Amino acid sequence: MQSAHAQQSQPASNGVEERLVVERHKFAWFPQIILIGIFSWAVVTKFTGHAGALADKLPGGNAAIWMISTVELIALALLLIPRTAVQGAVVAGMVMFFAITAHLSGVVGFEGPFLYMFVLAIIGFSCAVAIVMLRWDQITKHGW
């Protein structure tokens, strides 16, 4: 049986844990905003038809661009809602992983603006991983 002192200290540690979780969630907004910016730029570029050079390199052409931008838009919407930010980060991380893979495999390459897109994909992937790490308690506490 625990002493009265141990029982009193237990709620204090839970309070500290809760404050740390709140602080981590506040800090998670930094990579979230960066990722939201990258995806906003990517979605607008692709939906307005300014991704012709990318469409020429991808096997699916414009259809592939529309599918990618639709998934990016879904990730963007999920990232904007704090409760679904982890799911948005996972979707965004998968998109960025496949973008990095497309660059490294030579499908897209690194010529011209594609080097800039590759750097953005690495930054985006890093931000997605950071969001999942900072908001991990949302998965463990509330489930997927």
C-alpha cells in the first residue's frame, strides 16, 4: 500500500506529464506550418496546371499529377485539424517518401527545378516525422 505522500505526489507527476504533452503539441505546430506551406504550394501548382515538366517525367502524365495532388490535398486538410494532424503527417510522409524515391530512382531526377523539389521533399519528410514524434501520445492515448 502506498503512503499518503506517494499518493499526493502521483497527481503532481501526471500534471507535469500533461503540461509536457501540451508543450510538445504547441511545438509540433512549427513543423506542421512548414509542411502545410510546402503542400499548399505543391497543391496549387499542380491543380493550376503549372506542373507540366513533372507530368512529362511521370509515367502516368497528367493523371498521375491529379492523383498526387488529390492525396496532397487530403494530407493538407488533415494537417490543418489538430486532432487529425498525426494522420495528415503520416499521409504527407508517405507522399514525401515516394517523391524522394522518384528523384533518387531517376524517374524525376535533379535537373533544373527538380533539385529544389527534392530538397522540399526531404524537408517535408523530416517535418512529417517530427510531427508524428511530437504528437505520438495522440496515437497511444486515443488510438489510430
